[in-house]
Amino acid sequence: MASIAPSERLRRQLEDVIDGAGEEHDPIEAIGRLGARLILQQALEEEVSEFLGRGRYERRGEPVSHRNGYERVTVKTTAGPLALERPRLRNASRLGFESAIVGKGVARTHALEALVLCSFLRGLSVRDVEAALEETFDEPIVSKSTVSRICEQARERYRAWCGRRLDEHDLVSLFLDAVYLKLRPDDTPAEGVLVAWGITLDGRKVLLGLQLGSRESYEDWLDFGRDLAARGMRAPALVIADGAPGLWKAARELWPGALEQRCTVHALRNVTKKLPERLHRELKARSWQILDEASSVAEARAGLLALAGDYRRAYPAAMAVIERDLDALVCHLRFPTAHRKRIRSTNLLERTFVEVRRRTKVIGRFPGETSALSLVWAVLELASRGWRGITMTPRAVAEIERLRRGETSDPDQPSAAEEVIAA
């Protein structure tokens, strides 16, 4: 008689729990844990079936190998330990088979590692992290040495990440910004951590680089950009950043052919600083309406100039911000319509910076620069996993390629060739 597969036993247990849900102290938790075990167990069994080319007790051609029972494994997760049964194969090592889901030596999920790192970043000591997890799950989850090892592994992954090649990314847009942190209690002022992320031609958002930048000077940004270029990063079609003069000076030297987009959120923030508070809502609403409704660069320029004209006499300093950066505020309108709101500000990076600041301000003192940057990277890297990409339709790709060649998709803007002829 054929034995029952572990996944089938779990399925029956799950059905029993669902039928008796009213008797459970916490039915959602019980169903969730069993459901998670069932999904993982099924995945493990299907992984072996795919490798062998046949299901359990199925005969088909010459067998690659044979199943050889199961071995019990426990994977520690953020939902607590999950007991699984990993299928074994005869001569698995010789055949080169190892589970990609729960392979040899896998004892915890990346989510649990993230929880450990985040707990550490919230200011808990190594011993506190160990105790907090044990209290949460009513049993030891990770030891003090494991917590230390997870943090050290994060540092090692950070070092490898800093040295990786960037040639594979067909970069379209490059976002540059900095977050200021006190890496040591006596740091005055706080030190800048320079960050770069980009959007590729296939629509992916990628975290590209991270580097200590002291006071975000021209030299800091130039050194940062040279490191990215040395690792194979391609010149972007568009650079998006705030108004830091040193940043833009370095960007123009590093990528002279790139278009420039001034972060519209930062720009409006600078404008409203020079206006009485009673006018803030009105000016912001009008500005966003102009940028949202404009169908071309020329239309947006005309709208912003009209806006500046309405306030110029009473508030010339505030309107000078708009007039000085006018072309850089509307450059995103040269790109595909569906992408415009996503490339007109550095908002995505700003949101992740909020999380970085929240988690690092309670630490007080880092062991060193590498430790600080690796933990900042860990937060950014975790946040980047949730970044949604941008849809790149064939038409959008064609528009971007025209911009890369110096042509324009905006009928109101002359192409590079037309400018040369006009001159």
C-alpha cells in the first residue's frame, strides 16, 4: 500500500482545523501556520518530482534516480519554527541535486534574518534580540551567536554588494539623494550617506550604490559617481535629484549627455519656505495641477511662468526658485506619459530614508563606518524588495531610445539636430 505523502497529511490536518475552527484559541494563527507548512511541503515534493520527471509511484522511461524517504527539518521563520519533511534522493550529491527552497544548511528564512537585523537597528542588544524572539515564540529561536552571525553576514553581503558589477543594468533614470545620520554620538554635524538607485529599460528599480559622503560636496558626489562608473554603470538618460549644487556639478561632469530633472517636491518645499503659510496650500495645488495636466514641456513651462508672474511682485525670492530651475522642473514631460509622475521626484528614496532614520537614531554608536553603512544598506535593501517596477511598453521603449539619441518626443522641443541646423 502506498504511503501517504507528508503534504497530504498536512492537508488533512488543515481540513480538520478548519472544520473545528470554533474550538481553536486562535484559529487564524493555527490555519496560517498549517497553511504555510503545507505550501512549503508541497513545493519541496514538487521540486523533486520535477527533477525526476515523474510523480510519486509514477513509472515513466528510465528513472534518473529514486526517492529515498524523507528527513525532518525545522525552518525558523517570523511565524515561528515550521517542521517540514525534506524528500531525499539516492545519490543526490552525485546527481548534483539540492533543494533550492530548503537546501542543505538552511535553518531560517530571509524574513527572520530581516527581523533580527531590524530588531538590532531599533537599538536592541544582541542578547535583547535573542530574548525578545524567545518571548514572542515561546521557545528559543536564535541564539546570541546566531544574531551576531546574521549581522556579520549582512556586513559581508554589503561588502560584496559594494564591489559588484553594474554592467547588466541598462539604465534609463538615475536618482541621487543623501540621508544624514549621526554615526557616532559626538558627530556634529551629522554625516551624509549618498545613495543612488535607478530605473532600467526593462522597468526594474534597482539600488545601485551607497557611500559615505561627509557633507555632500562636489568631491563626494564625484567620487561616488566615479565608483559607479568604474563598476560598469552605464550613463543614464535622465538624472533626478534635489537642488544640491555640488551634486549637479558632479553629475554634469560624470554624465554630460544626461537630461536633468530637479525633484519637484524639494523645489516646491524651497518655494513655500519663502512664502507666508497662508499661501502654501494654494501654491502647491496650482503647481501640481500645472504639472499633472500639462501634455508637453512647453505647456508646463508656460503654466509655471504664469504662476510665477502672479506672485513675483510680492514674493520675488520665492518665484526666483521656479524661474531659475524652470527647465529642470519640467524635463520629465519629455518622457513617456505613464512614467512622468514616477520620475519627477526622489520621493521613493525619501520614504526609505524615513525608515533608515527611524531605525538608526536609537543605536547611538556604531562599531565603525562599515558596520554603520552595512546596517543602513540592510534597511535600504529590504525596502527595495518591495519597490514596484515601471511598465515598459514597446512604445515607451521607443520614446526613451529616441531621447537617448538626442531626439525628442515633445513636438514643442527641438531635437539636437534641429538645434544645430538652427544655429
